[in-house]
Amino acid sequence: MAKRIHIFGASGSGTTTLGKVLAEQLLLPCFDSDQFYWENWPIDFLKKCPPADREKKLREALLTNQDWILSGSIDGWDSLIQQDFTHLIFLYLEPLERLRRLRQREIERFGAAAIEPGGAQHEQAEYFLSWASHYDDGTLPGRSLPRHEAWMKALFCPVLRLNSEEPTEDLAAKVVAFVGA
């Protein structure tokens, strides 16, 4: 049976981390939506790739493989790839822990001095963290819990919902059992 697994959730919920662990365990290629969404990924996250270009790059990458893992969110994309999903893995994490993880990730990515007031990445980091804080209420454009809930209902494949507060290895074991590997 084909395994075309999409792992998604809020920024900071651990989709990329889980995707990498599963790729090693299942011996599948893993792609992350950020590598298609951003022009200069992983160097910076400033310039978005035009929608048609990211769709084309995503389609080309996935269609060269029978089975794959796609981490990150593509629910707002017009991708036909959604029809190819065999399994959806939805990760949820309480907002306070998710925002703590995101702030730590920004520090690791840019350095503490860069995201502090007056730092080169301060405004960008604060904007991103503010946007991410609205995931659960869905009051800002883009990825949100209400949008993800509606999107899951519209797709025709099984969904596994996980709390990503659990250790990544435990989450991976649940996904492996779910996909029948």
C-alpha cells in the first residue's frame, strides 16, 4: 500500500521534526513545505515563492517518488497533491508551549541578540510570534486551527490526531502503527 503521508499543524508543533524521524524509520523521502514556500529557504524566511512556482516545485518533488512524507502546512495552497495523500497526521500543541518552542527556534536560527529589541531580526521575530499566537483563534490570515479543522473534513483519507507534547519517538511509533508500516 502506498504511503504518502502529510504531517501538519501549527508552527512550532513539531511537524518537521516528526517528518525527519519518520523518514529515517520508514526509509521514505521527506519534504517540508517551507522548502517550497520560501525563496531562500533555509537561509531566511523573508521572500515567499510565487504560488504557481511553489506548486510546480512541490508537485515535481513528490511525483518523482512513489511514497513520501510531506511535513508543514499546505492547506491554503491549491495543490492537486492533496488528492494523493494516503494518511494525514495532525499535530496539536498547547499555545504556551508552542510559542516557547518557536521563540527558542528563533534564537537558535538567528541568535538571541538578533531577536532582542534593536536586533536585526527583532521586528521579523515579533511579527512571526504574534502571528503564530493566533493559530488557535484563527483571527489572522493563514494557517489556523479552524482552517485546519475544515480542511481535514474536506479530505478523503484517514486522519491521526496527536498531541505533540509527547516525545517525538512516541509520536513516531503511533504514526508507524497508523500507516501500517
